[in-house]
Amino acid sequence: LTNERDFPVPKAGRICAVRHQSATMGSATSHQLARKGKSMTIVTVGIDLAKNVFAVHGVDAAGKPVLVRPSVARDKLLELIASLPPCLIGMEACSGAHHLAREFDKLGHTARLMAPKFVAPYRLSGKRGKNDAADAAAICEAVTRPQMRFVPLKSADQQGQLMVHRARQGFIEQRTATLNRIRGLLSELGIVLPLKAATVRRQALQHLEDLPGWANTVIGDLLSEVSHLDERIAQYDRHIGLMARHSTQAQHLMQLAGIGETTATAIVSTVGNGHDFVCGRSFSAWLGLVPGQYSSGGKQRLGRITKAGDAYLRSLLVMGARVVLAAAMNSKAPKQDPLSRWARALAERRGYWRAVVAIAAKNARLCWAVLQRGDNFKIPA
């Protein structure tokens, strides 16, 4: 027999009430419910995104779950959100998140995107297991935290410009992979080539006529593929140059040393005018260009840079910093502007790579100041 003290059995009336409440919470018009004579309006919603089925979790001002929908079809999601009063909506930054955030903003809501790693602690605290409903509840909790760091919301034009960068970077990776494939295949025949790309092209072409049978066909096709990828990369470089010429913000950024067309357009496409960051250091920290802290007991311990955030932007800034340092340390005609003198002294005092990272971090802060002030920004003398 079941012990009702340990396993309470609800009365029949209670069962009907629970079923009625569950059915109401599952409906698309359940944004306002009555409980003990009080009105409960949804103020925060967390949505766990997926390809076809979404989980929605909404709470009222007291933090009580009011809307719990563990399974919402894609074609029903906008209809459900449109039936809610203006509220705060949180989502993880993933594929399609920026599009949905723009659609929710059109409906009068406030959409916020977060990195998934910042949501995970709220899902795992005190609970076991992972499912879509738990993820939605964790997102709903995380989006209300005052210290939460959000992902800047991108417009459709910004996403289109970033597609150009992503496609160009993909072509570069394909070219590198093809050159490595040529080196690997030739090494099977005893022809060992160095790592330098230009040398691989030249020497592979020199050995092409001496290769036997099918080896000649394969290496010839791979060299043709490399040439085709060179043309595609050059074409996308022209696309990026066109975007830079039509962007006032990119033109302002290109006035800084070490910031070219690719870096300027990538920054503008990613962060817009930088209003999501309170200061330049926040932007630099978001890019992972500041040292990680391991401090305890009143002792300050700074380690390596965190390498958090957008790796593509960070790599562009680092490559630009290397150019600045190379110009400052040119043995024949070193530059004598304040930035070059500072970079040269830093490299002599702390080493080459620390100086490169410091220049990249400084450029990140200057980029934020340029985006914030526009024409009013004056390059430090």
C-alpha cells in the first residue's frame, strides 16, 4: 500500500485544477494568468534554440514559472512570442539567433544574446541532467543577471559583410590544406618540400614533368586548384575593399596604424559602433587580449592572455600589430612616431611577442574610441 504521508495523492478536484493550469500554460495566449486573485504577467522569457523544435520558459516579476513550453515548432514560435506583452527575451548566441532577435525586437520585445558558456553555470547549479526545458530555464535565469555579458546584436547587413569574411577565410584554409596535401603526396615519392607556400608552388611545378603516370595528373590538378583559390581570394579581397570604401566607420578605423581594410570592415561588421562595451578595455577583454588573473590572498598574479571572444578579430589585430612593430624596428629606416618609439622600447624591454600583444590590445582600445567618437576622435600625437 502507498503511504499518503510520504507520497501524497492529490484530490480529484486538485487533479482537474492542475490539468487545467497545465493546459493554460501550454496555450499561446497564456501570458497573463490569475493566481490567488493576483495577475501574473510574463516579464522574462528564455528560449533554447534548435533547428526545428524550441523550448520556451517564461517567468513573472516574482520569478515564478508562468509559461513552460518544452516543445514549440519553428513555425509557431513567432506566433507565441507575438502573443506576449513586451518582455525581456534571452537566447544563446548560435545559428539563427541574430535573425530571431531582430524579429523579436520588431514585436516590441527586448532580445539579448549570450555565449553558451555563460549560461551553463545556471543550468548545472543544484540540478542534474540536461534537456531542452532545463536549458530554457537556465537562459531565463542568466539573462536577468546584472553582470551578464551579452553578444552585440548584428543587423542583416552586418551579417552579410561577415559572410564575405567567413567565405574568404574558408578559401584561405582550403588553399593551405591543398598546399599541405601537395607536400604530403610528393614526400611519398621522396620529394620533400619546405613549408613556405611560394617554395611549394615553385618546386612542385619544377618536379611536375618528372612525376610518373597518375602522380603527374594529381599534382597538376592540385596546383590548378591552388591557382583557382588564389583567384577567389583576390576577388573577395576586392569585395572587402569595396565595403571599406563605402563605410565611414571603416575609413575612420583605417587611420590607425596596423588597421587595414580587412580588420576595419571585420570590426565594424562584428560590433557596429561599439555601444555594447562601456570602455575600450572591455572591448579588449572581450577579444581576449588581456591577461588572465590568478590572484589570491592579496597577491596579484597575471598569466597569459585569455584568448576569449572572436578569434578571427584577435588574429587580425595581432597581424596588424606585427606590421607596426616591424616598421618600428626596421634597421634601415625605423619609424619615429610616438607609437613606434613606444613599441620599440617595449620589445627591447619585454620581448617581441609581448610587445605584439600589447600593440594589439592598444589598437583594440583605440578602435573602440574611434567607433564611439567618430569624427570627433583625434589620433594621439
